[in-house]
Amino acid sequence: MLIANAIFVWRSSNRLAARLEAIRASGEPLSLADLAGDPIPPEENAAVYLRRAQDDLAAMDAELHSIHADAWHRGPMDRQQLAKVEEVLAAYPNVLGLLEKAANCRSYRSDSDFGLPHLEFLEKSLDQLQRVRSASRFLQARTMILTAKGRREEALQLSILKMQLARQVDQESSLSGFLVAIAVRSIGVESANLVLRSGPVDDAARAALDAEIARHDLTESYRGALVAERAFGLSAFNDMDLGRFWATRGFWNNTTIYYLDTMDQQLSLTSTPSYQIRAAAPPPVPKPVSPWNVLVEMVVPAVDAARQAADRCRANMRCLRVLNAVTRLEQRGAAVTGLADLDLSEEETTDPFTGQPLLMKKLPDGWVIYSVGKDLKDDGGKVDDLTDFGLGPAPPLPAME
């Protein structure tokens, strides 16, 4: 038995070392420490400006929560509530400038301590991502005020600013950071939907929105998140160190290899549309002999959920591109009957869940533009309850002086 285990440990150790060396040779990270990257000047780091705004953002969050509870940013609000929101925002005059600087920075480098054990790192990272959530709520509140005042071009620019911040947070070294960036994008899309349906918007603002949407490569963002998550997972495995005893080392090596195999398969699928994966499902990753395989199997649902979140965001951004084109034509007095009337590419109008064209339906109060969503069934454009994914008419805000 001792000889057999020695051979088992030797072979599995060699296999694991070869796999890790291949990743290292590709230039991709193997640990949290590798994710730290080279330092960049503070004035070029979006995370620095978000940190400078965090105290004001936290205080503002508390005040806004008291006005409209958890759903204050969803609307519709009455005129009195909007006036209170405007009063709160006015008390934090420096926040918008800091967020604009963050959005326009060259890069985003997390100020997390990458030398921490993985659980401490995750806790600190989630705390820091709260800044981004608070920033999006601030911008959403300001967007609503500007829209209610008829200052639609300024309001649309704030929707774009949310999307710019999301692109910065894409550089956060975690899958959780990717999901926060997806959420911020989605809030930007929702607020742009509100603005575009509220009245005329000039062509320059519309062109700026189209240009920003075109900058979002969710496939590359998703892949980067998985590469970072793999490095985080390897650090977690090292921290757990269940193979520190010679008798169990071979099994732990097998589990680590299984993790790498699983992540490799997920990485190989990042550029494949979900509907193609469903049509030709990849074979399951072979399970090794190990009592700890469940640690790997817990990762897959999280990765799948991130893919679905990316698909939903991709669908909504494409719906926004369509809405911008539709309302531009209608503002000029042109009749729109469907996608064929729009000067958009096939990719820009494809439902990421099916590979078929997005759906459109004209309602009395405006267009609903939608994807069938994850159930792959056309439910008639029920986007409010997420039966379908997309954009429908938004409740109008009361006019403000």
C-alpha cells in the first residue's frame, strides 16, 4: 500500500505541476498574489476615486433608503419624493465629479490586499464593491431628477456614465466583481430606457449611447472573470491544504486537477453562444478518484449563473440599441413596424438565448422590445416580472420645475 500510494502521489503531483506550469507559461494568474498586477498612479486608477467617494455614498444611501425604502431607485416616485431626493443629492456636491473621474480613468486596480487568505480577501473585496453599487444608486437618483426636469441629454449621459463605471469594474479580480459590473450595466440600461421614452433626445446624445454600448464586450469580460476566479480557487485550495498529509496528497492533487479541468472547459465555452451549447452539450468533465470532488462541483452553478447574467445583460443592451434606433426614427416622424426598418446589424438584434431576432410589440404606451429569456419561450413581452427579458414602457415621472 505504501508503495502504491507513493506512486499515486508522484504521478498526480507531476500531472498537477505540468498543468500549473502550462497556465504560468500562458501568462495567466495562478493565485491571488498574481492578480495584484503592477501598481498604477492613483490619478489613473478608478478604484481610488471610488474610495474617495465612499463615505459620501454610504451616507447618501442611508438617506435615500429612508425616503423610498429598498425600492427607491425603481420608481415611479411622486413629485414630493423627487424633491426630497434632489435635496439629498445636493448635500453631496463632490460625488458626481469623483465618479466622472473614475469613469474616465485609464484603468481600475483594486486596492484589496492580495496577500490575504482567500476568505478574508473575498470579504474585503465585497465590502469595496459596495462602493460601486452605491455609486450606481446615486447616478440613478440623479438621472430620475434630470429626466423629471426635462434635461434628457444630461440624464442620458448619466446612464452612459453607469456603463462606463461597469467597464472599469470588469477589471475587478473576481467573479463577484463581474456580477456587480453586470448589475451596474443593467441599472444603466434601465435608466436609459426611462430617458429615451420620456421625450425627444438629440442625435449627439443618442450617438454617444450607441458608441458606449459598442464598447461592451461581455464575452471578454466573462472570460476575464473566469480566469480570475480560477486563480482565486487555486488560492483557496492552497489555503485549505487538504493534501498536507502524505496519505491524502494524491487525492487532493486529483481534486485540484479536476478543478482545472472544469475551469478549462468553462473557459473554452466563453465565446460559444448559450443556444449552441444547449444544442451540442459538451461531455462532462471526468471525475477523478477523490473524496473532495464536491468542492469543484459547487463551482459550476456559480459559473453558469454568471453566464446567464451576462446573457440577460447582453439581451437588454441589444434591446436598448433597438429602442434608441426606434425612438430616433419616430422622433423624425418615420413609421417603424419592426427590426427590418432599423439600420442595425444582425448581431445587434439577435436574441442571445436563441440566436433568433429579438422580438418587438407595439403597445398603446410604447414599444416592448425583448428576448424570450432563459425559458426559451415567448411569453408576450412580460419583461416586468422577468418572464421575458427586455425593455418595456416606463412609468412617466411627474414633471419638476
